Amino acid sequence: MSMVLKLTLFLICFLMDFIMSEDGSLEGLKLVHLLYRHGERTPRGGYPTDPYKDPSNWPVGLGQLTSVGKRMHFELGQWLRERYDGFLSSNYSGEEIYVRSTDVDRTLMSAQSNLAGLYPPEGYGKWNPDLAWQPIPVHTIPTPLDNLLMINHKKCPRLKKMKEQLKDSTFMKSIYEDNKDLFDYISKHSGWHIKGVVKLHHIYDSLFIDHLYNKTLPAWTESVFPGGKFEELKNIIFVLDSFDNQMKRLQGGPFISELVGHYGDIEDNTLVPARRKVFMYSAHDATVSFVLNTLGIYDGLAPPYACLVMFELYDLDGLHVKISWRNDSSVPPHVLTIPGCQQLCPLQRFKQLTESVRPADWEQECQLVKDDTWLRTLVVSAAGVSLVLAVLLIMVSAWRFRTRKFEEGYEEL
């Protein structure tokens, strides 16, 4: 390849990335997927010696979205309105945007708060002149059935088995052995016998929220919190569920498959409804981490409250995928680059790079046994009802026969 051709290709890539910089135009934008974590919440329950584990210490219930968390998402919604204004209509349209949340209070409330900022009512949408809000649908499904956004795939036996194997692996045991003094120290003062990073994360999370609320932390925490090895170890939890390629296929794969499926609909002009522009997903820190880790672009840090991943599909001399990460409201989002591609990743290349983490049949790869308990119950119940009806029919027939005989005998008298 000649030097001139190489230089030309470099300049084309450079110019495309420049055009699509965060300060650039959204010209050519075709479709957007927004994945975010819920806003600030209260602790989910504390630890045995936690002085603030009682719900009375908090303004709302345990694990619930706080007023600060609601404002975080309202402001994120306002930012999204500014960013996509003109691409998205100012008036809410169910054909333009579809919103999905995990079936958890704090994510459902975050989505509603976000939409309040994204779609301030105007014109006909201002149904109540005294209320600057309009109801917008947020869709969800039960947690055990959610293989798209939830971390606990109870319906995936294979993934569950792999998680258990990882927990008992040499890698995880070495983490404990190499940091035994820290595990023992935190176990002694927390009231939990800790040999893994899950409970470690739970304790750190509680301390983090206590600190946010300016509560006086127990004296034992001074030597280990915040930051340091404690934080480093608890952050391991964010890669455990997408630890290797097979786990990525089962954990993050369904979300990547959904992206690619929608992109295929754009290519074929078969997206339904045709006016769809945005898919919005309200989820958790672990959801964000396993999606980013599945794509090979996770930085290993805990995804903060109201962080946002933007997947944007552009038509610029062909379809290209751009992924941006907003984890700090004080600075512009920055573009993430999938290994093996550039910031503006050609769609065909994106498909190639993600093929290994997209399951062709998630249920089959999960070794999922169809639960036909309900069918067997229905069959047994139907058989029981049929038997009862048959007995009743025989009894009625016998009674009518005896009655007729009696009446015939009576007439003969």
C-alpha cells in the first residue's frame, strides 16, 4: 500500500472521528441505545455491626431511590434532551422511544425521573396546567425472566454452574489467600465471616453511602476506607459475571444480540415501528459493567450512580457504531473504542468483533430445561375435574333413572 493511500485512509478515519466528536453534529444519526445505572439510593441492608442498618436512619426504605437520585436522573434526562433535541421530537411519542427497566423500584423510578427531564410536557401533552410532568410508559418483566438486564439469571443453569466453579477456582482462592489479613480484619469488625468479594462489596457499598450522608463511620474503617485494597478487591465483583468468553455470551450476550438485531432492522428497513429512534434501558451498576466487559471496554471501576452508555448508529458513507461513556456530569462523555476497531466502528466490523459473544440460542446454551410443571399440573387438574364430572354425571343419571322408576310405579298404583 502506497504512502499516499495510507495517508488518505488515515485522514478519512481522522475526519470521521472528528465529525463525530462530542462537540460535533449528530448528522447521520439513525438509532440510539441508552443504558444507564439508577440514581443514588439508600443502603440495601447493611452488615451485622452496621450502626445505621435500621431503616429509621434513612429518609426512604432500604435500597430505595433517594431525592438526590431522582434529581440525578431528571438532570440526565435534561442533558439527553439537549443532546438529542431535533433528533427526538420535543413531544413524547411511543413510536420514537421505548423504555425498559429491571423490575426493581429504584430503576423504575430512575427511568420515570429521567423521562420527566427528557420530555417536559408542552402543548397537548400538558394535560395538567399545574403539573410539569406527563406519564410515559416504562416496560419491565419479572426478575427471574430478565436475561437482558439482570445479573442473577435464575433461568440459566449453565451460567449458575460456571459462577459456582469460578467461586471455587484457584483464582478466587488466591485472592483470599493473598489478602487474608484484610479479609480477617473486616470480618472481625463487620460481624460477617468473609472469604469472598461479594460480602466485601456489600460492606463497602454501605460505608460509601454512609459517607455520602456525612454519617460518622466506625473507628475500625479509618485504616481501610475509602479506597485502597478494600476498594480494589470489592471492584472484582463487577467482572465475575462476565469473567470469560462463555460467561460473556450468557451474561452480556443477550444485550449485544439485541443491539445487533436492531441494527439489522435498520439495514433492512424492517424496524418496527419505523419511526423508532431510541431504546432506553434503566438498570444497575453490574448491568453496565457486564455489557462493557463483554465488549472489552470496561475499565474495572465501579459504575457510578446515573452513569450512561450511549450506543449510537450513524449512516456516514455506510453504517457505523459509536459508543460513548458518561460517568461524570461535569465533563463531556468520552468515546470508547472496541479492541480491533476505531471510534466509529463500521457495522460489519462490529458484528464480526461481537460474534463470539452473541449466543445463537441463549436458552439452549444455558442448558435450560423447559419448565412444563404448569402443563403437567394443568393436565392432572383437568383429569381430576373430568373424573369428578363423570362421577356427578353417573350419580345424576342414576338418580333420574330411580326417580323415573318411582314415578312409573306410582302411576301403576
